Amino acid sequence: MALFKKEKLYKVNGDLQEIASKFMQYLQMDGWKVQSKTEGDKVVIQAQKGGILRDIVAANRALTFLMEKTQDGIKVTVGVGKWIQNIAVTAIEALLLSELFLVVDVPEMLWNAHVEDKLLKELDNIVGIST
């Protein structure tokens, strides 16, 4: 079992809300169930795909993206996290202090790596267009 998460820094001064919104639209158009929470310079996006993700991992798991506006640009951390009910009313500090990313086993980690790479490539395109 390993903690699986990736971090990426986009050295851009783009609008975090616009980038997050476009990324969520892409996810929804691709068949993902999406929820998000924004507070200050941080956005948490959770994406869950019925049928595939639920067959491979427990139904309460989701890909979790944490986007943060920093002095250096936009930092994105992505990994597997617990699907949080009513994320819209959950304080983002509680999310960040709790275990946002879960420990996963090797087969799940390999599948997640494939999906995350695909989604991060789309995020690359969105950030490039939004700057």
C-alpha cells in the first residue's frame, strides 16, 4: 500500500476560478460526477466516474484535485481521496487538515496513474488556453 499523489506547478498567472470551472466542465462532459469547494486561493475538486472507478475501488473514493494559487503560479495536487458528502458546505481547512489523499494498493495506483495522466494533460490544455 502506498500514498499516491502527484503535484504539478503551472508557472502562470491565470485565473484560478476560470481554470477550475473549465476543468470541471471537461470532467462533466467526460461523464464524471463532480463536486467542488472554493475558499480563498484554493479549490478542491472531486471527480468520481460510476462504473469504472466504482468497479476498481470502493464506491466512496474519488480522484481529488487541490488547486492552489501561489506566488509561483498554480499548484495542482491530485490523488485518490474519500468522496466527501456535501463538500460545498465543508470548510476547506477541514479538508486540508484531514486525510485528503488515501493510501491505495498497487493495481489501483496503476489505474489512477493512467487516468490522472489523461486528466492532467487536459488540464495542461485548459491552463494554456486560459493564460
